[in-house]
Amino acid sequence: MRWLSALMPRETRFFALFDRHGALIVEGANAVVELVQHYEDTVRRAELIQRIGDIERSADKITHETVSVLHSTFITPFDRNDIHRLISGMDDILDLMQDAAESMHLFDIQTLPPASLQLAELLQQCSVRVQAGVALLQSMDNAEKALTLTEEIDQLESDADKVSRDGISRLFREEMDVRQLIKHKNVYEYLEEAIDKCQDVANVIESVIVENV
């Protein structure tokens, strides 16, 4: 009956929802970079942390809408489980951006550890590729371009892993205040985990392409 499904109209709202969510991921990543760049400006810091929270809540609404559409749709553009994994993974990226930003406030961090900007910029680069890769899923004619983006995300994740490891190693060598060490280590870990989630989304994109090309 697969041939019959191929002839039936498919719900296309998913792609619009993915695009909206992807745009918010990039917006969130841009705000994270701005937050790290201007962290010493306490007023701007508070505004950016609030903005990142607002972006995350807007993305949550899109995630819930996507799941609702999924539950009410008979024919989906690709496997239902992959749709759920994709939107959940995208949502996780923004959740961790918010966690990173809020931890800076909750832990009363006054200065950020040295590698924070490098990790934030890697997160930004991954986010741009996530947005572009998800948008390309509208047509399997874009498979080659999408796979190139997933390979780039994989490389960026490897780069981030090294930056985080080196940064944490430096903390243990140079930071004498244990509380400060823990706070700074948490910042690194949240940023790196957000990048890991970008790789998770890249893996879903690869899975969708393999199953549909």
C-alpha cells in the first residue's frame, strides 16, 4: 500500500513549523553570542537573558503545535517518529541555550570563562546549519546539500568538544576558587550540550534522507 500513500496529499504545515522553529534557534544563538560578548554590561546582560527565555518559550509553542498537527494528520511528509525526533531535538537546542543563559544569572557569575565566546560562536555556526538543513527537507532533491550541512555540524561538534575539554582542563589548572570552577564548568557544559543537540538534529536529518531518497 506504499504506492497508495505516495499518491495521497501530505500535510505540508510541518515544513512551515520547522522553518519557524529553525529561525528561533538562530535568533537564540545570536543572542547567546551577544550575551557573551557584552557580559560585563549588567543591564544588557539581563535584557539578553530575558530575550533568550522569550525565544525559548516561543519555540515551545511551535513544538506543541507540531506535535498537535502530528497527532491529527493521516499522511505525513516522512516518518512520524522522525518528525517527533526532529522537533524535539530542535526544542532541546533552545532549552539548553536558555539553561546556559539562566545559569549565568542563577549562579551569580560575574565573569565568564575564557572559552565561552568560542563555544558560543560554534553554537551559532551549528544553529545556522540546523536551520538550513531542516529547510532543505522539503524536497529530497536537496539531499546532497543537506548531507553536506550535517557533515559540517559533525565537524563543528568535534571542534566544540575539544574547546570544552581544553577549557575545563585549564580551569582545573588555573582556577583556585572551587565554587568559581564549578560555575564556569557549568557554562562550558551547557554550551557544549546545546551543540551536541545540534548534532542530534543533524543525525535525524541524515536518517530522513536515507529513508526517503
